Amino acid sequence: MGRIIVAAFAVVLVCMVGGFLSLGMFPPALVQQDVHRDLSLASAPAAAPPMAIAAPAPLPVMPLGKPAAAQ
């Protein structure tokens, strides 16, 4: 019975310490700064035109049945 009370007290104590720490014991995080720059697109090289898509090659035609010589 004593172990159960100690375990329950330990759980409550851990929750209280965690709640205290979450309320602001640590300083707030630094404000994140923007890292991108505005780049002019006029100096960018022109993109290559897309390649034309060729028609697919026809599939070989195979008979559905067995050849006459195999029967």
C-alpha cells in the first residue's frame, strides 16, 4: 500500500514540475528571420523548350491460340 502512495505522489510531482516548466521557466525562442532574398528573374537564363513527345512504338501482334503445328 505504501508503494502505491509513493508512486502516485511521484506521478503527481512529475506532472507539477512539467506544468511549471511549460509555463515559462525557459526563455522564449528567438524570432526566426527570413533567409530568402528577392532575386530578379530578368538575369535568369531562359528555360529550354520542352521536347516533343514521340508516339509510342506499336506492340507486336501475337496469336491468341496455339500454332497449328503444336496441336
